[in-house]
Amino acid sequence: MSAQIAPGVANLRANVRVFTDLDSWSHAAALEFVNASQSVRSEHRRFVVSFSGGATPGKLYDLLGRAPYGDQIDWAALEAFWGDERCVPPNDAQSNYRQVFDLLLSKVPLPRENIHRICAELGPEEAADAYQRVLKNYAVAPLDWPRFDLALLGLGVDGHTASLFPGSDVDARRPVMPASGHYGARPATRLTLTPPVFNSARQVMFLVSGSEKAGILADVLYGEYRPTALPAQRIPPSEGQSIWLVDRAAAVGLPGHAVARKE
């Protein structure tokens, strides 16, 4: 019997871009962010973004917070959300909100009322219910949540993305749910948006770097469809597009991908 392949995987493969190093990769990601914001601006509407935490996007956030990229974004029109959060106070060093705020949002003219963090310090269930209400306030019918113009996601060495960990509920219908995942020394108790929310986005941008991600990236994109074991396979946007920005170290297991030139 042949292996079952992830739905939409051909589309994912077609949108993999490989860069020589973290610097060129980060500049390419910043340009994609700017282009998405300008596309929305031409349509005269809000730019709705779901941010990601973790070590990978740090350079990207630094670039977006200054010229030339930051000067090209209409920050007053951006609505900032988070794809997941650890159950820690917002000033904790492990907070995804704090990371994005310190590296980016504190350095740009983004109105504070446009920042919609997950109040994870409330505890898993209460915080999930509270953020579900926040999302509903920005919902686009027929959805009960906003349709993100851009959702930033990473990839863990175990195949997780956001805080959707191996073994978590494949068929989650709630837009926000408590999650538990032991990953390094980071807090295990978390909140996460669920696949239906990410899959309704106009664009999902996966950011993957480092040789330690090479094996899992190849499994997600070219391996057997195992969404319980490889949660990142659950995110092929149904009406939008996905793009995988990958540095050469992470791409060594991908067949047939030339390295893109630095933007």
C-alpha cells in the first residue's frame, strides 16, 4: 500500500523557498511581511496578523522594527494577535507576547488598543474562553474569529507548530484551546489557536531555520500523512496560501530545491 500524502502537500512543496543563511532568510521574511501589509493597504482595510514566538523569528522582528522595512508598514492599521502563548505573566521572559513586544511592537507606532495578547496568566481554561471572545469581536462572517491576512508559524523538532503538539486533538473545533507540551525547558502549559483558525488565513508563513529541523521538515513536507504525530501537516490553508521560508541548513533533506538569492 502506498503512503497517504498530506492534503495540499503539493501546494506546500511548490511554495518552499530556501535561502543561504539566517540573514538572507530573515530579510526575505521581512519583505514578505511588508508585501502582505501593502496588499491589504491597497484594499483599504485592516492588516490582521497572528504572531509567533520562539527563537526563530527574532531576527525578523528586529528587521521589521526599523528602516527600511518598518517604514513601509502602516502600523496604525495593524491588528496584532498571537497564535499561541505559554501560561506565564506577560512580563515573563518565556512569554511570546513579551518577545514580540520587546523586539518589535515597542519600537513602532502601533496603538496599544491594536495589541490583542492572550491573557495566559488567567489560567488555561479561563484564558482560552477570554481569547475566544476577543477573536469573536474581530470575526469575519461566517467565521467566529478573524481571517488573518498573515499567520506566522514555526516548526519544532518534534513536528509541532504554534502549541499544537504531537498527540493533541486533530479535530479541534474550538478556536482557542489549552495545550500541554514538554519542549526543552519551556513552560509546558499553554494556549493555542487551532487548525481551523490557521487554515482560514489568507496567508500562512512558516519560518524554519537550523540543521536540527532538517529531518522533521522533510517528514512534514514529503513524508507520510500523520497529522497526530506531525501537527504541522494540519495547516494547509483551505482558501489562502502557504509559504515556507527555509534556510539551507534546514533544507538539506528536501529534494530538488535550489537556494534563492538574498533579497
